[in-house]
Amino acid sequence: MPSVFVICALLVYPVSYGIWLSFFRKHSFFPEQNFVGLANYVYLLKDPDFWMSLRYGTIYSFSTISLQIIIGIIAALILHESFRGRNFVRGIVLFPYMIPTVVAILLWKWLLNSEFGLINYFLRSIGLARGPISWIGKDYIMTSLILISVWEFFPFVVLSVLGRLQTIPPDLYEAAKVDGAGAFSRFIHITLPQLRNVLFVVILLRSIWMFTKFDTVWLLTQGGGAEKYIRTLPVYAYMRTFMYYQAGLGSTLAVIMFGILIAFAAIYFKMFRREEGI
């Protein structure tokens, strides 16, 4: 019963209340609400800002997840090998995941500054840029957001993959070497199949976290002047709720995001079970 109470208090009630609120036109602070049925959903389906936010959110989540998986696997494979200073390098790799998001964004906004940023200075010093590049401007802000997010969150993939690599029996690789398998063949036929279940969980978790990521996106937009070019669904939901004071529409956006994630998880599990032959 205590477990059921906690689940209801922290999960069932908030989700149910959010769904219920999506059928009302409600002010965020004043007790004013009117039942509108599906009007909020119809409004958002006709709202170009909603589709733009969905597009930006999809680009952001898909790009960051793909790069996190690729870079994380490569880094884990390197850190799995024996070399001098390996433990020190492992600690350095984990650094981005340990620092607060606010600190990370402030650091990167300084590095990417068009006037005195270190990255612009480096690019001009080696001749790759003739003038300052506005990395937080509308042309590059999505690229900057993706790179910052990959840098900040790829250590999670490294930890997960490295933990699994350390449990793979060395006999499998020794037998493959005896059979004449090269490094690439061993990776394809031994390492990847052994990482299958870990990558399944990692991709699922990273997809949920990146699609609903708010703090990194919101902090990067502050003072940049290009907010709408990386306005994802969580940011748009926040703006509708706390800037336009439209709690009903904000809840509707949250319900839509919840539905998208549920549909993605269902398809993802079905594809995995089909490949597993379950």
C-alpha cells in the first residue's frame, strides 16, 4: 500500500490532472477555467509554432542521440583498452556529465561568443574563419545546441557501454583471433551483439530525456536573440504556461509529448521483440 500511494501521488495523479486540464481553457494563476473539450488540441494542430517546435525537437533529439551513441561507443572502446593513464582519462571523460547544466551552458556561451570567444579566436588564428562567427545566432544556434548537448551527455553512453564491455568473456575474442577474424570483424560479430541489450536501454532512455530536455535549451536561448530557432516542444509548453498564462494549452502540449513518447516506446519495443524473435 505505501508503494501504491507513492505511485499514485507522484505519477497517476499528475498525469491524470494534466490530461484533465488539457480539456479546459485555464489561466495559469487565476482560478478561471472553461471546459472547451478538444478545442485546445484542434488549435495546436493548426498552430504553425507547434509544428515548428515539433520539427526542431525532432531534429535536436535525433541528432544528439545519434552522435551520443557513436561517440560514446568509440570512447568506451578506447577506454576499455589498457594504456598508461587510463584511469585519469576515464575521469576526464566523465567531467561533462558531473558539472551542473547552468555551469556548462555559461562555459559554452563564453567559448562560443562571437567577439571574445575562444573558439572564434582559434578558428581565425589557423585561418579557418576570416571574421567572427555568431554561433548563438540563427544560422548556427541549432548546431551549437546539438554539440553542447552531445558533449554534456555522451558520458552516460560511455559508462553504460564500458560497463558491458568489461563483462564480455575474453575467450570469445581469443577464439575469433584463432579463426583469423580482424579487429573490425570482432567488433561486428562479437562486440555489437554483446552490446545489444545495453544499447536498447541507452537509446530508449536518451530518446526520452533528449526529447523532453528543457534546461539546456532554455538556458542557451537566454540573451542569444535566436530563441525561436531552437524552440522545442518542452520550451514551447513552458512559454504557453508561464509566459502566455495559458495553462490549458501548456497541458495539452505536455499530453501530446507524452503521447508521442508512448507511441515511440511501443514501436521501439515491438521492433526489438521482433528482432529477438519473441
